[in-house]
Amino acid sequence: MARIKAEYDSEAQAITCTLASLANNAARESTAILNTSVLHLDDLVQVRIDLADGGTIASDKKVYVYAYGTVDLTTPIYPDRVTGTDAAIVLDAPTQLKLIGVIECAAYVTVTKTIFTSEPLSVAKAFDGIMPQKWGIVVENKTSIAFRASETNQKKIFQGVWAQS
């Protein structure tokens, strides 16, 4: 009897989403990613954020990571105000985007602890187990502290997953 196993891309790929200096209560969308040729069954997203030094984390003390998708490749339609490009976005309230993960931030930030990383987050799970042909992420800062002005430690990556027998 053949076993179906997960097969992963050998390397993670970058997601284009500029997070440097993302202010509190602000959000940023990524450039949309096509899944029409590689046909991943899932993409695992991981986000690392670097908060600016100083200040006190308040508000929700969280960074929210959402997924968006579309089935129309010719003239894509997206939820909320998503455009499919690396751009600032004002989310609708309530948002129609799919929450795929939350980065919990400590109640304090010091010079040695400003970086927080998500677990691997499933895109397919957000769409009831089926990957959209075109998808992306939105990162929303709810920490009361802006992200560091440098993009160096801000990471947005994904790794594709297939099934193999």
C-alpha cells in the first residue's frame, strides 16, 4: 500500500512585503503570489518582526497575519481594499481577510528583545484546505510600537507543500 507523504520545497521563498517602519495600528499587504505553475497544496508562511527600541507594548500586544486570495487571474478581485501589491492598506472593520496567525509580543521591549517570530502558518487552512490560485498576506501592527526602520530583520517567507506517494 502506497503512503501519501508531505513533500516540501527545498528552500523558503521571500514574500514581498515592506514592513520597515510599520506604525502602530497600521497594516501592509504583500505582493500576490501565483500558485498556477507550482501547484502547492499548501504554503507555510513565517513572519518575523523587529520592533523599534524603547517604548512599552500596549494595545493588543500582537501582530496579526492575514491571508487574502482570488480565483480571477485576469481581473483579480480581492476582499477589503487589497490590491495585490506591496502597499499600505486600511483594513475594513470588520475585515473580510482570513486570520492565519498572531505573533504574541512580550509586555516589554528591550535592546536585546525586539524580534518576534510566528510559527509556520498554513495558507490552505484559511481557505478550507484549498489553495487559491493567487494569494498574499497582510500584516497588521497592534503593539503600540512601530517596527524598526530597517528591513534587515523583518522576514516574510513561505515554503510550498505537495503530496507524494
